[in-house]
Amino acid sequence: MKGTDYFREFLGVKVLDAKDGYAKVSMQIAKEHTNSVGMTHGGVVFALADCAFAEAVNFGEKQAVAVQVGINFLKPSVEGDVLTAEAVRISEGKTFALCDVKVSKGDRLIASFSGLAYKLQPEKPSSNSQ
Ligand SMILES: CC(C)(COP(=O)(O)OP(=O)(O)OC[C@H]1O[C@@H](n2cnc3c(N)ncnc32)[C@H](O)[C@@H]1OP(=O)(O)O)[C@@H](O)C(=O)NCCC(=O)NCCS
């Protein structure tokens, strides 16, 4: 990915693997990531999935932004758990790329995320430029 994802760094998310259309990331859940019911905050699980999604669709020189995402939180996780998120691009066109992201704790599926990204087109030289 070009540039620095400061929010990913802030969360302590590690990139384990990344290639065009695929990424695997992980993080350990700390107390600061939990909510009032003692579970991992849904926003943290979402952010982890979003990080994997971003790595998969922004590989190399490619740049894309999310336009629609959805998530189902299937199982809870807690402080100390190590979660991984694996993004797989399942469709790519000229304009949009669609990814499935699975968030897991070991073999246990914690959340299922789907993200649609708009692919930013490289800027064309202005017709006024010389
Ligand atoms: C919403 C939810 C409770 C519905 O559960 P369900 O459809 O009945 O699913 P399951 O029967 O497979 O239960 C999944 C797990 O939820 C937890 N769970 C279910 N009912 C529970 C209850 N009454 N109290 C506490 N935990 C419960 C258990 O950990 C359970 O795992 P187990 O069966 O291995 O013990 C479950 O999907 C869930 O906990 N999702 C995660 C929610 C989440 O983390 N949201 C973001 C932060 S609020």
C-alpha cells in the first residue's frame, strides 16, 4: 500500500501478508478495545476487517476507497484474543472491486465483512498543461 495508514498503526494491526486482491492482518485485543459488556468493541472488529480490505484493494500503486461495506458479528471475542482478518477480492471491474473479509480467532469465525471499493483512476494530464 502506498503511504501510511496511521489508524492501522494506532490500533496495533500487523500486516501478515498482502498481494493484489488478498491480505491477511492481525491484532491482539487489549482492554482498550473492549466495550461495557466485556467483549471486543464492534468498531474494533470492523476496523480490523477494514484494514484487511484496504490492503487488498490498495496494493502497489493501486488506490481505492470504500463506498459500501457490511458486517455481521457472529461470535464474541475478549481481551487477550488474537484476531486475524483475511480479505479476498471476489470481483474486479474497471470501476469497482468487491471483497469478502473473514475475521477469525483461530478456527472460529468471529465476523464476516463485505466491502465494495471504488477504484481511483490515475489522474490524466490536463489538456491545458504543456
Ligand atoms: C449475537 C449472538 C449472541 C447471537 O448468537 P447466536 O446466533 O445464538 O449464535 P451462537 O449460538 O453460535 O452463539 C455464539 C456465541 O455467542 C455467545 N453467546 C450466545 N448467547 C449468549 C448469551 N446469552 N450471553 C453471552 N454470550 C452469548 C457465546 O460465546 C456463543 O458461543 P458458544 O456457543 O461457543 O458458547 C452472537 O452472534 C454473538 O455474540 N455475536 C458477536 C456480537 C459482537 O461481538 N458484537 C460486537 C460487539 S457488541
